[in-house]
Amino acid sequence: MRNRITTIVLLALIIPIVVLLLLDLWLGSVYIPVDHFFDILTGKSDNTGWNYIVFYLRLPRAITAIITGAGLSVAGLMMQTLFRNPLAGPFVLGISSGASLGVAVFVMSSSIITFFNMEIGYFFGAGGQVVASIFGSSLVFLLIIAISSKIRDTISLLIVGIMFGSLATAIVSILQYFSEPELVQKFVIWTLGSLSSTGWEQLGLMIPLVCSGFVAAVFLIKPMNALLLGEENAKATGVRIERVKYLILISSSLITGSLVAFTGPIAFIGLSVPHIVRLLFGTSNHRIVLPGSILLGSMLVTICDILSQIPGHSMVLPINAITALFGAPVVIWIIIGRKNRKIAF
Amino acid sequence: MFADHHTHLVTENLYLGYYNKEGRLYLLQKDMNESLVEGELVCLIGPNGSGKSTLIRTIAGLQKPVGGKVFIGSREINQLTNTEKSKHLSIVLTDNAVMGNITVSEIVALGRYNYTNWIGTLEKEDRRKISESLKKVGLREFENRKFDTLSDGEKQRVFIAKGLASDAPVMLLDEPTSHLDIPNKAGILSLLRNLAYRSNRAVLVATHELDLALKLADAIWFLLPDKSIFKSTPEELIFSGKLNEVFGNELVSFHANSGTFSMNTEYIGSVSLKGEGKFLEITVRALDRIGVKVNLRSPDDPVKVYVDNDRWIIDWKGKKSESFFLVETCRILRKVVKK
Amino acid sequence: MKDIVILFLSGVMMFGCTIKNSSEAKLDKLHSEFHEHEIKYAKGFTIQSAENYKIITVFNPWNPPDTLSTYCVFDTNCFQETGCDFPVRLPLDRVACLASTNIAMINLLGEGRKISACSDAKLICDSALYQSYLEGSVIDLGSTHLINAEMVIDHSPDLVLKYIYGAKEAVDEKLIEAGLSVAYNLEFMESHPLGRAEWIKFVAAFFNKDELADSIFSNIENEYLKLVDLSSMHKNKPTVLDGSSYKGVWYTAGGNSYSAKLYADAGAEYYWRSDSNKGSIPVSFETIIDKQADADYWFGPSTGNREDLLKIDRRYIKLKPFREGAVYFFGKKVNPHGGLDYFESGVTRPDIILKDLVWVFHPELLDSNYDPVYLEKMK
């Protein structure tokens, strides 16, 4: 009975997502009147500029928001369960720092490396940053996998991941220091995150990558529930711990690396959404928390995207700022509102 | 025919130990050839560091033995996949910290891990086993309670229920009662015996609760400091003198007649005690506790204590003091009595 | 694989402009050769004219000799045959000028009314354009680094002039996909001051005002070279300190930079002239104090107010030019929000900047009542 209610609630969450999607398509820097907006949606409008804006600028962006919200939340959930640490998030293993390093080298370095950068830039255009980001995050990922076969202890792996992240960040700072101001600015803008850099071709690459991470996560629901009892107990229950650990690392890194490559590092979502879901649904059971995170994460990032557009103005706020500004009070409000109940996790 | 009990688990030439960082071998037990039979509760005892946990974990396949093999059913345990292993044995560890907000039934449901499908959907049979297991451990009404609202004793029972739900014939427990209070300790151990008898499991419990073990176990495996094992019934163990050999020291000794440990008291002196009523027995014990020898018959001690129904009178070299409280009496006597 | 792509594109570039199509064969018979425009100092672009159209090529300065993009500017439709990246149909009515350095150029060519949109509108120094922005007839399309693609597409200009740093960005790709013609203005990558100013010819090509641009540029060039001659005769070369300190690091102009060339051409001696950097170099404050504390002049601090400078870094007092007040700041001409015209129109008039510099170094060479346009002494 309780299960049925939960399932209904989860399914019902799809409705607000659709509504938010439409809102995100309608609101933007350029004002489009509502009735005309519906004309555009139904294909009756002949305003080529607005048609282009809605279907080639806003729709890819809205879909990116949904996928990013879902993906980061799932990756964050997996990290929190694997490390049994409520402060873990998708970037805890240094994946986004590695991506940052890749992009920093691509954007800011000079002389020899510039030569290669420009080849990549020439070939891929704006995609050069994507390639550089994937390169950087893959490097960190491979290091993590290599180390995880030597360090069995999960907590140590977490610390090593954090250290890799710090190392990458330090190198990035050095690059920033020696670089021209315009290039530094270009890089800083990347770090602020952007949901609008992805067009339809990029989505064609991003969606399959992230979705395969989702598929893996669904198959990991059962062992992740067992992991709540601790690694030893999980092993005793019948979980193939080593295999599950690798799968979690791989799928979480795949999702995170793919997202960061296209959107830059977007903070806060991966860390907070699983907590919000656990608090709202009152459970840590991954059968509920995983789909809940996907749905709630999509909703949250779409809302942040709408807010960042500042409808009617030419200025657009960086998505990273909005996710933190918006998300942090939400979590605080939920925790305080529920202070009489035991806080999950 | 009567001896046709099913032997589930056998160890063969098992050597227990571990390698430290430099690669040196620390041997804990050598050449163990044991077997666990269904329908019996075996308690594993031994001094700290003798290898109780190591044995449990090695048998459970959580650790590799330094030498020798463990067979379950008729197959070697390390050849089994994790899934097969957990169909044959279940293990309850000391620390059962659970992260997160899950219900009792969700935890017990994990006992059905090897029987459910890829996403863990529970069939009717699974649900039945879960309810049944909870009933057997006395937690039937707790099914939908959140795990962290339970007391420590109840939490431990949940994990035992999880082990039951897995239908594994062998149950291994590593000091399941260490942080429980006495009624819970007793409760858990007698529950385990019931499960062994009624649900036909082979139960091996590593424990420090010697007194309970001696009263409840069908067999005791005593890990000795010379890296050998002494197996027997509790009664044979008591009268073998081994307990005193291993555990006895200046402070404690094991008394075979009472079947318990008692403190070796150092006496500071003696008093002559006279009296009647129900408090006489109490006073004798109290005096023994504080280290005062009691002479019931000779009236010649310098300190004389007279106990009545509601008061104590202390006669010290002629001076008399009176007290209505045993505590106070003891305090006075500790000051006054000398060898 | 990548080589094949480059080869292919180069092939298209080289042969594309002369591929003959049957229906256009008639047109091509009239002009079998392109007339190459004369460009003396700028290395970033070329212009080739045929009778009815022009090909403007912008090179990739980060990876020479690759081409960044090509533009076919025409009256009649002959875009298909040339294989260029962007068609630009004349006449232009609405230009989104997202590169502020082009504003003065467009104004000099008399086409200032055609600017319908710009970026960082608040910082525009050109008073007419700024006024139009305030009135609402010119719209702000975002900050130079964060162009709002939606608004540009909605605005639908005939041409977009914008900067680019390195590889194309997502914004560029969106504008291009939406079918807009995007002209990349890279005058800031030229190290010669005249090379930067020469981009007026680039801009003029889009307005079909090439001859006007040629004559305007010749004037500027002449004025500039005259001053160079004048100041080179002077034996006394004062020493120059450039840049300012930021968080303990002093960013000073590199030896091959625009500023360094200006100082040299104005008859001053620049310590870092032998350095090969085209941009600015980070140097420690210590090195500055060690090598240049006794410089005669200091150019380019972040503000022109003595007190403010001291607040930024008290160690400025160690510099002789600071103590003696020989500090010059390029902020004489500003807009109400602090935008420096030095960076806007200054690029088009290196001769004026040079004159300002000569006024500082060798005032006797100039008219006694010359009032510097961009340069201001520290107060």
C-alpha cells in the first residue's frame, strides 16, 4: 500500500517536469507572447527567428537541464552510498577537477600546447573544450581505477580522490596565473557552468552516455541497498563487493565526466538532491531514492535554468550561482521543517 | 540412525592467522578439524586475540585461511561464488550500523538477496519468509518500524532474522551480544538455541559470555593459547580445569562446583559476626566483598558485628556504633578492620 | 584524417573562388583575375576584389597560416560559386557591432547609423552611439564575453562583428547555425599599432567603402610615420615603465607588444623591448624595483589618482616616476560608466596615441598648446 502511494507520487512528478519544460521554453531573454508561443510549438508560426530560438536554442538547453539535473543527482547518490558519506557528491573523486584541468590546458596554455589546442579547436570548434574536458576527466578516472585495485579500503579511495582533485586544481591555478587575462576569463566562464552550450549534435552524444549510466544505476539498486548495511554485511549478504564498487565508480564517473564536458561543473545538485529525496520520501531505499533523484534533480535544474535566464534581460546569470543560491536554502528549509523527525542519513 | 545428523560445515587442517605489514605470519590456531552439525548451538570462546573472530570470518569466507580448507555441504568454501556461499551460511557481525532510513522489513528482505530478481522484487514466498523470520525472533510487530528507532537488542535480532530469512543452514555470529545489557544477552543466546533446535540450523557463536554459554551451548569450542582447540560439552569443560588454566589469574578463578568465576579476594582482616534474620546472609556476602573474613563461631575477634533485622551494631574494642544502613556499616568496617 | 580536412578546405579556398559554374560563366569572363587590396601592416586579413564581389579572408593568428573564416561580399548573388563561409549581401542596413574597436572605424567611414546593436553598451565611449543606446534605438546584446545568442538571433542583423579568442565558442556556432554572417574582428592580435588601425579597411570592405578607408588610413599612416621620424631624431630616449601591480605580480607589456612598439616609436626606451611576448608578461615587483625603479615615466597604472594608487599598493612609492609625478594614465577620455576610449577609438587612431606619447617624452617636438587626447597625468 505504501509502495503504491510512493509509485504514484513518483509518476506524478513527471507532470511538473513537463510544465517546467514548457516554462523554460517560453521564458528567455527574448520575449515571446504566450499565444504565439503555442503557435510555435504546434508549427503554425512563420517567425523564423523565434522558431529557431525555441527549437534550436531553448529546447536543447531545456533538455540539457533535465539530463544534467538527473545525471548529477544519480551520480551524487551513488557516491554517497558507496562511501557511506552524506557529504559526498559526484565530484568527490576529482572527476570535475580533472575536466577543469583539461579545459584549462586547452584554453589557457601557450606555445607548444597551443599548437595542439588549435588543431583540436580547428577540428572540433567549440567541441574542442568538450574533448579537452573528457580527456582530463578520463585521466583522473583511470588513476582512480588503478588506485582502487591497490587500495581496498573505500575511505582511503575517497581521500585519494579528493587529493587528485586538489592537485588538478592547483595546476589550474598556476595556469591561470601565467595566462593572458582574456583567456583566463574564457576559462573562468567555463567554470561557471552553462546549460546553453549544447546543441542537438552534442545532445546526441551526451544523452546516450548519461543514459547508459542510468541503466547501470538501476541494476545497482539492489546491491546499493545492501551497501547501506556496510561493506562487510553487504558481502555477507551475497553482494559481489569488488564488482559492485567498480560498477559504481565507472557509471558515476561516466555520467559526471560526460555532463561536465558539455556543461562545465555545476555544483550543489549532486550533493543535495539525494538528501532532499531521502528527506521528502522518508527512506533510504534506492528503489525509491533513485527514481526520485532523477525526477527531482531534473526539476531543480530546470527551475534554476529558468531563473538564470532573467526573462526580458540580455544578461544571463551563471547556472552555478543559481543552483547554489537556490538549492542551499531549500535543503536548510527541509531540514528545519522536519526537525522533529529523524533526519535520514 | 540416531546419529544421522546432517553435518553442514567441516574444516580440514585449518590454520588461522594473519600476515602483518612486513609479511610475517602470526599464527592463531593450527590444524583445526572441526565440524558443525545442524540442530546444535556451538559457542566459541577463548581469551582476547585467540582467533575467535578470525575463525568465524574464515569459515564465512570473509578471510582466506593461512592454510587448510573449509568445506560447506561438500564443496570448498572458497570455490563458491559469493551468491552460493550466502545460500549456505549467514553471518551476523558485532557492529550493525546501518546508514540511512530503512525499515526492519527492508533489512530482513536483504536476507532474500540471493533469491530475488535483479531489482530485488519480493515474491509471495519471500514475504512469507520475512514475516516468519521476524516472528521467530519475536519482532513480528516491528515489520514496518524504522530500524534506527529500535533498541540495540532489537537491532541485533533484526540481523538474526535477516540471517534466518536467507534459509542458510549454517548461522555464524561474531560476538553479537557485546554491547547489550544482561537480559538482552540472555535473550539473544537463548533465541539462538531455539533457532538451532526448532529451525534446525547449525549455529556457531563467538562470544565472551562464558556463563551463558556454559548454560546454553550444546558444545563449546575453546581456543587455547597453545594454538589448539578444546572441544567438549559445557559440563566436561567445567570439570576439566581448563577454564581456570586459561582464564584464572591472581584476581579471578573458576570454580567448578558453582560453574562460575569468582574474585580471589585478599582479606584485610576478620570480624566475628553474629545475628539472625534475612540480613545475615546479605551481610556475610557484603563482608566477603569488602575483604573481611567472617568468623561465625568464634567471638574473640577485636571487631564484632551484630546484625539484627533492621540494624547493625559494631563493637570495636569496646566501643559500640550502630547503623541502619549496610553501606555505612561497610565503610566503618573498612576503616576499622586490620589484619 | 585531419590533414585531409585541411587539405580539402585549402583546396576549396584556393580553387573555390574560381570554380566556374555554367550560369555564372558569363560574369566570370568579365574578370579573370582578382585584384588584391594593399594591406601594409596588418597580417590578419586579406581582401580580394572581383568586379561584382569581394572575398575577405581572416586568418587564424593562433595557428597560421590557417584561415579562420572567409566572407563573400556582394551586390548580386554569386555566393555559391565562391565557396566562402559567409555571404554578406550589400548594402548593409543593420550591423550588430559587438567589437567596440570597430565603432570608431565605422564612424570614420560615415556608416555609424547602421549600427543597430552592440555589446557592453554601458561602456561605449562614442557619444552618438551611447545616446542611441540610451534612447533605445540601439540594443545591448550582452557582455563581450557572454553574448546573448537568443537576442542576436532575434535581432537578426545583416552582419555581426565580433571578437574571438582562440577556438570558436558555442555562441559562434549557434549564430552561424542560425544563418547569420559573423565577421571576426581580430585587430587586437596585431602587434603593430598601424596594423591594428589598418583593420579599418576590413570593416570598410563590408560597406563597399574601400577607397575611403584607404585614404583615411593613409592619413593616419602618414601622421604616424612623421612622428616616428621626428622622435627618432632625438638622441635622448627617456625610459618607460609600463603596467601595474596586481596581487603582488606586475603585469608589464611584452617586448613584441603593441604598447612596446608605441613607446619605441615615440622615442622612448623600453626595458623589455628584447622580450618576444606579444601580450603582457608577469614579472615580480622585486624585478621591477630592481630594474626599473628609476624609470623616467610610468604608463598604464590602473587609475589616475595618486591616493588611490597608494591604496592599491603602497610600494608604488618606491618608484621614481611615482614620486615625481611622472605617471600617465590613458583615462582622459571616458564614458560615464568608466569605459576608456583609449581602448575604443584609440585603436583606430594610433597616430593620436603616438602624439600623446611624444607630448610626454619630447614635448618640444610638438605644438606648444597640444592637448593630449587620451593621456592624462596622475593627479
